[in-house]
Amino acid sequence: MVFVPDPWYNEPGYESDAGTSRGRQEAAAYNSDLRVHTARFAILEALRKPDPVFAQALQLHFSLQSEALLVMLQRWLREAGRDKARLEEHVNQIRIELAKLPPAPVASLPPVAAAVAAATPVDAPKAAADAEQQG
């Protein structure tokens, strides 16, 4: 998703819907659809068929972030509306794929990468900056 809570309002012509009943309904439907497609194409497909150039990096990323990813997906399921069944199907498949991953080798990572790996996604930039200053 585009890194805002309601990307619907970033679409041309829809910013004026912000704060309206119609806007809230349209944004919720748009978010729901984006979440289903994000789960299917950006997460599940990356787990199942990663581009060979990025396979190692994706495996490490998903190993390190699996817990945070599952928390986010659970929140998406709680907030899901009309697309809950489709999203739930993808989330169940994601869980299966994540379970196949080997544990992340955090101890062998360089200090900055280890600090980022240990941080939640929200805290990662600050962790990286702190580790750079210390190292």
C-alpha cells in the first residue's frame, strides 16, 4: 500500500472526499481491496516464487519480520469487510509459507542489520541510525 492509512485520497480527484461519509466508505473498500492484493501478490507470491535475484534477501526479510507481518495480517483480518474470506485464504497460505522458512541468522548479521532486524518495522530507521552512531 502507499505508505498512508487511506491511499484512496491520494487518487486524483478523490482528495475532496476526505472526511465525508462517501469518502470513508470508498476508502474502506479501496483499502480492503489493496490489502487482499498486497497479501496475494506482494507477500504470498514473493514467498512462493521470489525473483532469483532477490530470493535470499526476501527469505531473510520474511524470516526476520514474520512475527510483525502476522500481527499486521491479523489486524487486517479484524478490519476486513466484504473481502474477509479472500484475505483469510491468503493469510492462511502465508502462514504455511512462513512456517517453511529457516530461522533468521540474526547473530551473523553486521551490527546495523542486526539492530534493524531486532526492531519493529516502525522503529527500524531509528535503530539503524543508533547502531551507525555506536559502530
